[in-house]
Amino acid sequence: MSAPTVARAIHATKLARDFNDVPAVDGVDLDIAEGEIYGFLGPNGAGKSTTVRMLCTLLAPTSGEAIVAGVDVVDDPGAVRLRIGVALQEASLDPKQTGAELLRLQARLYGIPKAIARQRVHELSELIELGDALDRPIATYSGGMKRRLDLAAALVHSPGLLFLDEPTTGLDPVSRARVWDEVGRLNRELGVTIFLTTQYLEEADALADRIGIIDHGRIVAEGTPAELKRSIGTDVIIVRVEGEAARAAPAVEQVPGVLHVEVRGHELFVSTSDGPATVSGVAVALSGSGTTVRDLTLRSPSLDDVFLELTGARFDNDKNDDDRKRKQ
């Protein structure tokens, strides 16, 4: 019996975009399932924002194909826009409007009847937890409140697919955590598919089911956060002991899951494919050999390690990732 077909929210094949004959996006393939949170990462000039703009119908591709929410972005961009929600980096909010006025205007632009619009504004006010602040001018809002309002505006028409372009840039840690909670809740409770670009690796690690990394206009890696971290190396258990560590090495080498043991003076560096599963066995072996442990830590590869390995750069906070590419 064949496996059931998974419905796709985004399907792109050889998607490309040139600026003055310089490729910003160079043959990107994407398959994103409905109900998935997909994190999209890339260094400056990699083509990240250009890809998002094409998927959102804000920029026409030079070549290739993209089907978003079941509709071709070139053949019928208007239909795509009706099915997606988009919250870009810079929220375009009128400071003189109240939050509720903005949401009602957004509902009218989508042709939503007034009675239904009122109900949607009420539902969204509970979702983003702005409460009475919705009746205040947006000029009085904090950065975090504006971000949450912009998120609500993108959800007025109940889209099944939401594009979030660096939704927590510039927010304090408390506001950032609240946005994370709301994004997770949208996905879990409403089944919204989310395409997330972010400058915070911990955000992608915490929220994304899968991550794609783009560099020089091409997808250079894709997988779950755990798969990507495993792909570039092993976990390392670092043990600092009393006396010479070499005496304890033979016992540790016999522990199931240990791949290699390196001795450096009073320290053991234990390589393993699964640190959490192996660390207790290493501790037991050390105790059985009569070794006194002064310190034991487990270090796993991070997404920053993955990013450095694949792109040659640490992740930074420059938001205009395609501007430099267009100027070349």
C-alpha cells in the first residue's frame, strides 16, 4: 500500500531571479507541507529576501515555477494574496489609527462583511493579547505590541499560509518570547503553515520543524534542526578529572556509543554520536575506574556551527540581506 500524499503549501522548482544579469536566486527548489513551520536562513546577500518576495508575489521570478497555497504565483498572483498572510520586517502602521481600526480596515480590504469582521477582530485581540490597547492609538504602542498587531493584521482573512519575515527583530527578550508563543499557537491550534525568516538562530531552532539554508542563491542544506546539527559533527563530552586523565581513558573507550577519546592533560574529550544517551555511561565508567571527576559537560553542535560550516560566516543581524546583491 502506497504512502498517503502530503499536501504541499509551497512547491518551487528551479526558482530564479536576476538583477541586472546578476543572479540573486539561482534555481531554488522548495517543498513545504501544509501545517509545517519552515525556517529560512541565509547570510547577507544570499537571496533570502528575494525568495520570500517571489513567493509572496511581490517580485516576479526570472525563471522557474512556484506554487503557493495551490496557485501559481505568476499565473494568478491575486489569488495567492487572498490565501496567504504576510508580516514583513517593517510594519506599515498608521500611528493615528487605533489597533482595532487597523484590523477593521484590513478586513474591509479583503471584502469581509462587517459582522464577520467584528468577530475576527475580537478573536484576534484574544490571540495577540492586546486587550484594551486595541482601542488606543498605535502611536502609544511598544515595539512588541506593534509586532503583534502586524501579526494580527496578516491573519484577518484566516489564511492557511503565513509568511513571517524576521518577526522579532529589535524586540526585547520578553516580547520575543511572546511572539514565539503566538507563532507556535497559530501552528498547533489553527494548523497555519508558517514560512519564517529570522536572524536569530535560537528562534529557528525552537520553532521550525525544518530549516533551509540558502547561500549564493542556492539551498545548501535542508533538514530538521537536529539533522542539520548532526550532519556537521559529533557531540563531545568534556571531562576534567583529578590527576592524569590518561588512566581513565581505557574505561571510557569501552562505553557503548563512544567513538573516540582524546586525552589532554587532566581532560578527556569524548566524541559520541548521541551525547545525551552516552553521558551517563561515561560517568558510570569513570566512577567504576576510581577516577574523581571535577567537571563534566556535554557540548552538541549548534545551528551556528552548521551555519559557519556551510556558509563560512557566523550569523549576523544585518536585515537587508539582498540589497548588497542587487548593488553588485
